[in-house]
Amino acid sequence: MKRFPAEWEKQSAVLIAWPHETGDFSNRLATVEHSYSFIANTISRYQTLIIVCRDSVHQQHIESLLADTHNIRFHHARTNDIWVRDSAFLTAEHDGQATLLNFTFNGWGEKYPHDADNALNHTLLNHPLFQAAPHQDVSFVLEGGSVESDGCGTIMTTRQCLLNPNRNPSLSQQDIERQLQAQFGAERILWVDQPNLSGDDTDAHIDTLARFCTADTIAYTSCDDAADPHYASLKNMEGQLQAFRTATGQPYQLIPLPMPQAIYDEEGQQLPANYANFLIINGAVMVPVYDDPNDAVALQRLSACFPDHTIIATPCRPLVHQYGSLHCMTMQFPEQALAIA
């Protein structure tokens, strides 16, 4: 039996890619590295962290920013972007054996250069942690931020992303469902119709909108301000989530997460700040916060969803200036996926 493990299952490691002065964050690198250092120090307190960096000089710089590197492994590789959620391996499990799936990454529909990001997984196979891991190349465009799994055969995604002709133009919805069934053992697909948040250039990744907290609990981005441009579409999504049923036919427990007040870049573009982009690690849930009054509301509501986890407010305001947040910049690997000594 094949399945797609849920994020709250025991993990072996988390992967991130560190920004640098020639990348997209070059105009605010210091503030971004402050967030990255907090994130790296936090994850490495709970489990192994793998940091992708350019070279030994870049690695030494990163080490100088961190409190402790004993639980951190480095990997030298070139990247186009730091959003490894969408370019790194996804992990499927077949009869208890993990397989790393290398899907095609095309720069979110050919929007950005992506050759190095699409090649990242093959470079990771040279790292000691990955060398013994079974892997498979999959000729299908798929990003990790576009699919949510409950670990029990249900995958949640958006039509706006997976059915977008800039991903797999020759495939129908049925074809794409067959791919999810073949690669992940998906028994049910929950299709959400929802346009992307303002500033999101992923074509509405589900990890900015709705997330499984348990097999029967979904936390989702909500809006109660009728003057907000997101109001109508998010109310429509809320109705869809209310209509969804679990595998046993019960309604989901739904946890609304408010939106922070709008954050804009220097050109006046609203950025896709949201609280659904949280990261579950071993024993903790890291929640993106934005120096906003609604930070406290999101932390409290997610705390109720994860009573056995420590809830950690994680500064992410600098990250949204490149249109992503905490979940987008990380990729977790299940316990059985990597050979952690």
C-alpha cells in the first residue's frame, strides 16, 4: 500500500536553502537572515536540519550566524530560489519503505528561471544523508506547496494550480488524479476552487489557504472584513470546506485563521502574508508571524489544534517580500526517509 505521509508524523530532517547576496533577497538580506537564523536555530533544537548553501565560504558565513551547528548538515549546491517546498523531493511510503519522488519543477509555470532548482534533488543524492535513500524521477510537474496530505489517503489541492495549463497542459483532471493515485496512493482528492492570495505567484498553492492539522481538522485562511478584496473568495472557499467530508463521511472540524493586516512591497504590491503557512516539526509547530495583532489569534487557534506540540511564533515578515513564507521555504522528510546517524 502506497501513501503520502502527513506532516505531523515523525520526521528525520528538514531541508532549507540559505539566501545570499546575489539572490532575490539581496536588498534586505540582513533582515531575512535574521528570520533564517531563528528558523534554523529552532528546527535544529528538535531535529536534524539540512542547509543548502553555495560553497564553503557561504557555509562559514551561515555558521557564524547560528547558535549551534551540531544538529545541522550542509550541502553545497546552486539554486535559483530558496523555496525548497516546491523543488525538493516529496516522500511517498510503500509498505513502510520511503521513496523520494523527484517531480519536475518548472518555475511555477515558467514564471522564473529554474534550471538549478530542478536539478537540486540530483545533487542531494550525493549527500551522505540521501545516498542510501530509494528515489524515483517523475515526469510530472508538481510542487510540494500545492498538495496537502492527511496521511490516510486524502490529498487536498486547488484546481487553480494543478489544472493550470502552465503545469501539465496535456493532462485532464482525471489524468492528474491518476498521477496522484499512482505516486502517492491517493484514494480521495479534495479539489478547492480558490484564486491565489494577493501577491502569491504560485497559482494558489494550498499551503497558503488550507492545511490538515489532523485527519479530520483543517485550518484555513479566513476573512471577516467585507471591505477586504479577499472577502468574497475566501468566504466561497470556507463554504467548500464546510461541504467536504472525511473518509468516514463526517464534516471536518474547521479552524479559521485570520489574515494579518495587508503588507505591501516598495512598489505597492500586496504581499501574501498568511498564517496557514505554518510548519510542523517533531514536537513543535512553527507559526509565521508578522508583527500584527492577529498573530496572537493565529497562535492561540493553532495551539488548540496541536495540544501535544509547542507552538513557536516565527518571524516571517521579511520572507513575504519574495512572495512566500515559512512552509514555502522548508521541506520535511519522514522518519524512515533519510539515514540520520
